[in-house]
Amino acid sequence: MIYLRKLTDEDINTVKNWIMQDYVSQWFGHVSDWEKELKGRNDEFSFIKHFIAEKNGKPIGFCQYYDWNRTVENDEEYEPVGTYGIDYLIGFKKTETYKKQL
């Protein structure tokens, strides 16, 4: 079974390492932007809800959701009230070695 739990300070380095992987960074951008967001999750970025996905008690991925209209930079990007964005990543490429660890 896969569970979601709230991200903690102890998870930030794990998420940073995942974001630096080529198969993730091409979609998620620069790790320093994400580090700022994760560290500011209780302040500036409190409108974003961050989670770690776990399987058998081991972290396997990251996801978040947020009110889309809190992130827009110009009027053309606004969506109807109640629209949310969702981002997620799988922390490891699927390999035989990793599958055995789970």
C-alpha cells in the first residue's frame, strides 16, 4: 500500500536529491527554487500542501497541491475559483535493485 504523509524538514534533502535527477529536473526546474519553497512551506508557501509518498515505510515520491490562483503572475492565467494544481514525482527510476528494496 502507498501512503501519503506531510513533508517534514527531514525530507527536504531527499526531495532535493530526487529533483536533481535528470528524469525529474527536466520537468521540475532548478532545485534551489524548490528548496526555497519547501523550507518556506509554513510561511510564504503555506498555501501549498506538500507530501511524501511511502511504500512499506520507505519514501518513494513527492506530491503537492495548491490553489492555482495563488500562483498566477498575470491576469490571463487565472482559472475559475476552486481550481487546484497538482504536482508529483517518483523518486527513483524503476530498476530491479530498487524493486527488491521495497
